[in-house]
Amino acid sequence: MTFDISTLVIPTDPGIYLMRDSENKIIYIGKAKNLKKRVKSYFLKNQNYKTQKLVENISEIEFVLTDNESEAFLLESNMIKKHRPRFNIELKDQQRYTYLRISDEKYPRLLVSRRTRDGKFLGKGKTFGPFTQGSSKLLTIGALRKAFQIRICKTLPKKICLEYHLGNCEGPCEFEDAQVRYTKHVSALEEVLKGKNQTRIFTKKLKEEMHQAAELQQFERAKDIRDTLIRLDSLQTKQKMEYIENSDEEYFGIGIQEHSAIVMNFRMINGVIRDSDKFFFDLVGDNSFSNFLYQYYSTHKIPKFILVSELPENDTLLQSLLSEQAGFTVKILVPQKGKRRDIVKLILKNIKLIHTKGGDPGLIELRDILHLPKLPNIIECFDISNHGDDFAVGSMARFVSGIPDKPGYRKFRIKTITGRDDFAMIGEIIKRRYYRLLEANSELPDLIVIDGGKGQLSSAMNSLQSLGLKLPCISLAKENEEIYVPKNKNPIIISKLKPSLKILQHVRDETHRFGVAYNRTIRKNQIK
């Protein structure tokens, strides 16, 4: 039943709107200068298919008002990161967000703050962030601990340790004067973690205190403040140098086909293309090039120049927000001539090739070689990690559009098999994985990859058949990179130079790495 918009009182103020489904789960978050005008537009006729699907799932709409459009932009981005609604743009490398936590202890520690899948932070204390890779606010956790002399010991010892003798900690475990100063160190650290402006204010305040201490002939205190200022200056200089060395300019092209968008980028370092990525998202609601860029730069270094194939909507507002976040002026430009224009044309040429073939070239090649019914956008790979008879675990890596989707990774403790029977273990974890997906009515993969040979593949197929599933499934034998498919006696051999094999190798290697790390953790815990 379609949501009756006429029953809803909608404000005309700027703000964000949160659309919920019948289970009260947030499925879409959008922003608007005029909430009433924007939300009502979803319920007009002639909407695209994706927007229709969104509207069909709406059971409730909630509003959060802001003073202006800029605040709405920021709030929308933060809420998307927190709730990760399925209809919003979600970059697949969101693990790059870093949150830091000052623990709730007598003598607090600085830790990386972990999050659950529903966005809740683990552990007690004050959480700061998100910080991003290369952000001017993100001074590495080790450097911050040293700069503010924050202890690293999990349990407070009775005597001073090596960190005290290295000058990284004043030893609140043993010295009363260090215990008094420790609270001030933590307060100073909090000010820096709050942001760039707070850092400037804090630095200015410290300089004033240092001069006052010197005038009062409190030379020991003046020296301590001076040392803190030197550490802060060293950290800021390091950040500045990292920016100069690693961020010059970045190029983006966008291509739209039907109701989906492809964004491709080139990262330029010292005038040379060093990296490239592709991103896909549905054109639902407010999903746009502008939203994509803001989300992208909440997890990547912000360059001074962003060169694009077309100006994003609200480009002036976007430039202002990115400039404030970066601490310098950021310009978004459409290059009109020269080398910059040639690079943008090259990106658009790549996007046109993807549109022509219907997806990532490596995935298209994989589809054709394996005779798959559709493009393998979602690939799930399974492996068994054995270490003697007592330590065996299963692992699964999930790739979306050829890119690791780390929140989708899964690990398994073997429950029903004893001894070293890899075939039976593969059968167990396959059955458990897809039984859960069927129960939850979740999305199934386009291709299942098993790390192993014919035996592992046969066991996996038996488990899928017992669940009534007919999903494409192959195995990849590591020694000669042979690909086994059901009902084929001879393996398929793909040239090592082809992108299709590189995708399979990446999936397999990532699954193996994930499984080995889990196995190692279990063995360590068992020994303890």
C-alpha cells in the first residue's frame, strides 16, 4: 500500500527528511531547501523505476529542521554515514572513516573507536570524528598520544614503564604531580580533536599561558608549555608536508544511463595519473553528482582543484563546504582546454566503453567466459583456514562491482565437522550462509567462488541444491589458477594478463587473508 502523503503535515523550512519502511528502518535520507516542496515531488506521476520502488517501501517520513541549506547538507551526510540507508549513495570504501575515542577511565587513553553495523559506537567515553585519511584534523593516533603524553598501557601498572623513560608518558601510575597534570593533557587533546579552529584557539591560549608563566618566573611550567607547542607545531608541519607530497588535483567524469550513474576518477600526483576508481549509484531522490562528491571527500584527501566533466548542482555551496573542511580554498572547475581537458575526455571515453559493454570490462569478460546469466556484480568467495585438527575456520569475502565490500565479509566457526575435512567444512559454511540469506530475504550473489578444486566445488553444489538454490558457482585451484565449473570435466584456463582472472585472484586472496587472520586470532585467544 502506497504511503498517503496527504495525511502528513510537512514544514516548508530547510532540513532533512528520513524515510522509513514498515519495520521502522531508515531506507532513504534526503535534504531540501523547502521540505514540503521536495517531499511531495516523490509522489508525483512519471517517476523513474528506482524512485517508484523507494516510494512503495515508505511507511513513515520524519523531518529534522535546520537553519539553512548548508546545515542540511552537513546533517544529511552525517546521517547517511550513521544509518547507511539502502537507497542512498554508499561508497564501498567507508572503512576509511576514522573515529577516535577518549576512554572513560581514571587516566583516559586515546583509542580508535569501533562501530557496530547499525552505527553504534563500542566502548565508553567521548567519541570524536569522523576523521579522514589525510584530514588536517587527523593527526596519527600514535603522534597524538606522544604529543599529549597519553598512556598506552591497557592496565595501569604500579611502576613507570619504558614509555616514561622515552618521554612519551609522565607516569601517572607512580607520580602524584603527573596525576594532576594528566587531566590537563586530556583536556588539551580534546580541544585539538574538536577541529582546526579549536587547535588555533588552543595554541594561542598556550602561548599566552607560557608568557604569563615566564613573567611570574614559573620557568618549569613555561618550559612544559613550550615543549607542548613544539610538539603541536611538529605535527601540523608533518600534515602540511603530507598534503604537498600526496595531493595535487583530482579529475571526475560522470555518465548517466537510464536511472543509474557511473562516476570515474583519476588521481593526479605530481602531474602523473597514479590511481583510478569507478563508482556506481542509482538516481533515486537527491542522489546526485554533488552528493557523491561530498560523500567521497569525507573519506579522501581534498585537493585544491577538483576538475569535473560537468559542474555539480549547488557547486558554490559544495566548494564552500569542502574549503571549510580542508582549511584552504577549494575550486571545482570544468576544464576548457589543454591537458586538463584531455584527461576529462579520457575519463568520459572510459565511461562510454563501460556503457557500451554494460559494466566493468573485467566483469563483462568473466560473464562471457563462464557463460553466466548476468554480470557478476556481487561475488562471494569462500575458504577454509586449517591449523591442525583443533583450529579450523571458514571465511567469506564479498566484492561488489569488482571492489571489496568489507562490511559484507563473514567469518565462520566450524560447528558440525571434526578432523581435517575441507570438503565437508565448505559444505557447512555454504549451507549456513545461504540459509541465513534466504531466511532474511536478502540479496543473493551473482557468482559464488570456492577456493579449491573439484572436491570443494562438489561439496558447495550439494549444499546449494539442498537449499533449492541454482546460483552460479565455480572453484579456483591456486596452483595453476584452474577454474572448475559444475558438469565440466576439464578446467577453464584464463590468461594471467586478463582482467577477469585478476578479479578472481583478488577475491580469492582477500578471502584467504581474512580467514588466516581470524584463525590466528582464535589460536592466540586459546593460548591465553
